[in-house]
Amino acid sequence: MILPTHRLLDAAYEAAKGKAKIGSTLKGIGPTYTDKSARLGLRIGNISRNDFTIKYHELKERHVKILSSYDFDYKNHEMDGLNFSAYEEKWFSAIEEIKLINTIDSEYFINESLNKNKRVLAEGAQGTMLDVDFGTYPFVTSSNTVTAGVCTGLGIAPHKVGEVYGIFKAYCTRVGSGPFPSEDLGNDGQRLRDEGNEYGSTTGRPRRCGWLDLVALKYSIMLNGVTQLLMTKADVLNSFDTIKVATAYTLNGKKIEYFPFEGSYEPLYPKYEFLQGWKTDISDVTKADDIPAKLAHYTRFIEQQTGVPVKIISVGPDRNQVIHL
């Protein structure tokens, strides 16, 4: 459970990092994972126990002591426009609402569903390169974002995982700090940002934008065991004469075709392939046969480089604007 003081800790930690900040969403997720690993956290099942309030205040006091070492005025810090006391009151009100929901042991429910041959769709949060173990550490989230996280997060065995759909944009984006070899800091990067509306849905922050990075994509495919690729936002590239695709890096003057450990600490310079853009509006395309030839070539190039078929392309923001190949 994310406690109100977890959000305060998130804000205090991020402020203390200065220029080294990782771009946290300040929702308290990182400090919550810290308490989970330290075996201090409260789980959702705790809310039905008689000692829940006692356990809450014990953990809250532990957090307050930490905040005091940062000279952090937690009582007057605002979250969602509320000071701490008002936010805490709203949080406890939400707990009462949650108590009305029937709770189950989800690992049993999901495994029983699988045993009955029911289909279960698990959607991971955030991208592979933000995985705490295999991403661009320390510029990562606090959890495992790869397919293996389905097993540890839901309590299912690895052999129960079937198809793995790898969803990627036709170009690349990143939020916050961290390595981004194919980032475009010029006009093209701004065009991608504007055409793709690449601004944070929660924070409104402009996302960093750049060209498709096949080195990172192939790394992600390997880690996740991707069986099918789904390419989104192809329409964002409609107006480009030339489309760049990173197929390798240069690290310390040496060409490499893998994502190295040093990538979190040393600059990686992309080596690009240049493909012709399709220069036409594809938002009304509904059938694979009507895809522009140069978009089809772009798709085939990705398939050849990755060895995984691209099964779906989205050509607009509406959920119906998808083409099944």
C-alpha cells in the first residue's frame, strides 16, 4: 500500500538529488517498494485487521523521522492540492471505500482461471528499459517491467505464459533523466513531440523524443520473449521525408550492436540507417493492402532486423485506427 508519507518521502528524496533526479512521478512508488523489500510495508489485506491503524501509525512515524533528517516540512507540503492532514483524511476515507470491495487471494483466482482454459491478459506498466534489474539503472522504476514480472506479480508459473505482445512506438520517447542514444534535440525531435502529443498525461511534462532504436528494441524482445510486435503511432511519421533508425552504437570509439552496462554511465552514439518516409496521411487506412509501400518497407525492415513479425500497426489515436497485417 502507498501511504501518504510514502509520497512525502518520494518528494524529499527527489528534491535532495538535485541535478541527478530521475524524474519520479512523485506518487510514492519507490519508497513503497523500499518498505516492501525491508519487510516493513502494509499490504491491502491489512486493512481488514484490527491492528491496521496501529500498524499505519507505526510506519508513518518511521517515515516522519526520515523526513526530519531532510528538513522537510511535511505538514505543509501539498499533495493533489491538499496539505498533509487533509490528504491523510481523504486517504482513510478511501480505505473505507476499499473495505466494501470483496477481496480474494488473487493467485488462486488466476491459476484456477487458467486451469479452466480461460484467457488472461496481463498488461505490464512502463517500458523494458525502465526495469529495475535490466533497464538503464539507476534511471529506472522500482519494479520489474519485463514479462517475468507477470509471474512474480500475479503468482503464475513461467510455463503458463503464452503469447507475448511487444508494443512499441514507431519512434522513441523517454520521460525524465537517463540515457537515450537516439534522442533528437533538434527540430525533428520537436516535430515528433508535437505530432505525437508527447506530453505527460499526468504531469504535462514534454517527453524526450527521438528515432526508433533497434538495439534497445532487440534487447527488449530478448528479455521478454516477444512473439509478436505491435507498432503504435505510425501516423506521427507521416510528414517526414527521411526516417532514421538506430541499428548500432559507438561506445568509446568502438561499434557495438548490444546495449552495454556502460550505457548508463558513458555516452552512446547511434549509427543510423536512413529510410524514405511515406509522406502521406495514413489515418484513414483500414486494410493492409492499402498501406503505403514505404510504410510497408519500414515495417519489413523492423521485422528483418528483429526476427519478429509486426502483426498490428496503429495509424491514429482512436482505438479503431489499427491495421492487422
